[in-house]
Amino acid sequence: MKKMTRGSHQGLLRNREETKRLNTEALWRQVQLLRKEKPDTLWSFKEVWQGAGLKSNVALDSPWNASIKEAVAEHNRLLREQA
């Protein structure tokens, strides 16, 4: 049986941080795109994470992306107030 290396702990942490950064950037790009394309319609959270190319809502529900959820909720709140 051949031994496989698992990588270093530091490498795993760097990969995790890089993944978090890329996911956050993709989510913000999607919010900016929705601001341009759909400024007068309500946005769903699913629309945001799917549009960002993510496979699930885990990144959007993470504490470090709370500002993105707040931006979507604020947009929807303002539209409801205008109606």
C-alpha cells in the first residue's frame, strides 16, 4: 500500500481562507449584477448564491458573509416600503 501525503495544516488553512475569499467575491459580484439587472424586483437568497456559481447556500449563511445577506435583505425591505 502506497502512503499518500495529506498536506500541511498551514496549506489547508490557506486553502480555506482562499475559498472563503473567492466565494465572498463571487457573491458580491452577483449582488452588483442584480443591482444593475433587477433593481425593481425582490431578490431571493437562492438567486444570489446560485448566480454566484455556488452549489449551496453554506457560504451565504456563513458569518463572514453576513454583510451580503444584509444587502439583499435591505434591498428587499426598501422595495416593500416603496410598494
